[in-house]
Amino acid sequence: MIVHLKKGITKKEYDEINEYLLNQDIKVQDISDEKDSKLLLSGSFDRSLLERIYSFDAVLDAKKIRTPYQKVLKINNEKKSIKLPYNNEINENNFIIIAGPCSIESKESLTKIAIEVKKAGANFLRGGAFKLRTSPYSFQGLQEEGLKILHEVGKKLELVTVSEITSISQIDLFIKYVDIIQVGARNMYNYELLKELAKVNKPILLKRAFSATIEELLLSAEYLAEHGNTDIILCERGIRTFNEDIRNTLDLGGVIRLKELTFLPVIVDPSHASGRYEMVPKLSKASLAAGADGLMIEVHDDPLNALSDGAQSLKINKFHKLMDDLKKASSIFDKKI
Ligand code: PEP
Ligand code: MN
């Protein structure tokens, strides 16, 4: 609920209403801007509480917000900015590019890919170490050894590192080795993991589950925010639809809607959204046009022999070409790469 306060109220009046609400177990957040003085309330409201709020002289108006999430809701048209190592920042003016292999396979191959990622102008290096594969017989990742390699390569080339966590038991390892902790589509509903990650002082890249509604995604983000971490980057990575010809369907309308509903940055993963490298450049440009704040792209030096997701990984030369195109296009959409 948002309570608008009258202009020019005294400190005593302000304190009175705050104190009353806190005594009712209502959480109060001052969200005043230049134009208005307002409070954001969260908790459970009944009619008598509402009537009591209205009865304060200081109150001009009170409005119920019809969303179950409050901490990640955009209220004053505010935008989140997240500061990252090597002077990087995620904010409304930047279009970030996270690139790298699906899985970290060896130090040699990750170094080779990372050098090209950097050369192309991307500042973020991705690589999976704990892989959640559909088949138990598929490559499961290099695990701790993979994270160490990612950390080493990222540090050497000054690239911000991103990797997916799959269990609470890995949190200490991720704190040690990774700059942005990714929660994959399969774990978006893992609320126990989200609650633990909320206590970690690192940004979280939260991917939308295959079948999640926009509201469910925002509620998962709310778990992180409610428990203390609002450094959240949302990622649309395609959802399951009846289009069987493509691995997933990229929900660009969902991206536009997310940008309306939340102040959190929203990026797109066109690789998992399509499953086919040929589609990645066009989906990337469409994401920029749709107002996304960046991309996460799988890139490999030898996709044919990749240990996972080779079919959707861009070869190095195609990644360079895409980066050139995105750099040209980005100014039209008021974004910097
Ligand atoms: C990934 O980014 O490596 C990944 C497994 O993606 P998703 O969770 O979106 O399937
Ligand atoms: Mn992958």
C-alpha cells in the first residue's frame, strides 16, 4: 500500500503515523520523491487498519498496490544500478554483454574464448562449472576446478565473472570465486536457495524458469529482496510453448512488461531461448530494441566439439560480427556498450 502524506506536515505528525504503523506490525519505507511525500507499507491490512490510516490528519490518500511483490516493484520510475569490479556498472544507460562457453571445459579453451570476448568489447565472462543437465549421462561440469579456472581467467583479463550455482552447499565457493552468482531456470523456484543467496553480498542473476509467469519471476526476485539483496539482474531465457521447432520461445513482450513493472535490470539469453546459433544475432538485436539492459550469449571456439550446448554457441568470428552490429545499433536505443 502507498500512503501519500500532505505537504508541509510536521515531524511530529510524520513520527506519529510511522509509530502507529510499526506498532501494527506494518513495515514502513519512505519512498518520497521531489514531488510527493509517500510511504510504502507492507504487511497485512484489514478494513479497520485502513480506516485508522485515513483518520490521521497527515494522510492525503492511501492506495492499495495490486501486486503481491513490493520490494522489486517500480514506484517512482527509479532504476537500479549495480556496481561491479573493474569499473563496470549495470544501469539504465549501459547494455551489458555477458559471453562465454556454456561449460568451462579447460583453462586453455576458456582463456582462448575469454581473450576474444574481451577483444570484442564485452566485459563479462560466463561459464558453467556445476551443470544441471537433463540427462545424468551428460557432462556435469568441472565443478570447483571449473570455478577456479573462471576466477583465474577473469582476474587476468579483468572480466566480471558469472557462473550458475545449483545448491546451497556451494555458496562459500561462489563467494570466493565468482562476481555474479547465476540462479538458473531450473532453480528459480528454489526458495530455500534464494533465501540463502539473499544474505550473500554479491549480485544475483536470476533466470526465468521455462514455465514461469512474469509474476512468479518477480516473486522469486522478491525472495532475494525481502531477505536483504536487491542487487538482482533478471534474465529472460525463453519459455516452453507449442513451438516445437525451437528449443524455447523468447518472450520479448515479457521483457517489455518486466521493465514496466520493476526497477531491476532485465537481460536476455538468446542462446538458451533458441537453441540455435543462427537465431542468436537477430534475437540479440530484437532484445536491444525491446529495451533489455543486456545479453548473455554462449560463445565457443569450437562449437562442434563443445561439451554442452554447441548447437546454440556462436563461433568467435560470428560473435565479433554481432558485437559490431550491436555497437552500431545501441545508440539508437540510448544504450552504451
Ligand atoms: C546456463 O545459462 O548455463 C543455463 C543452464 O541456462 P538456463 O538455466 O536458462 O537453462
Ligand atoms: Mn548452456
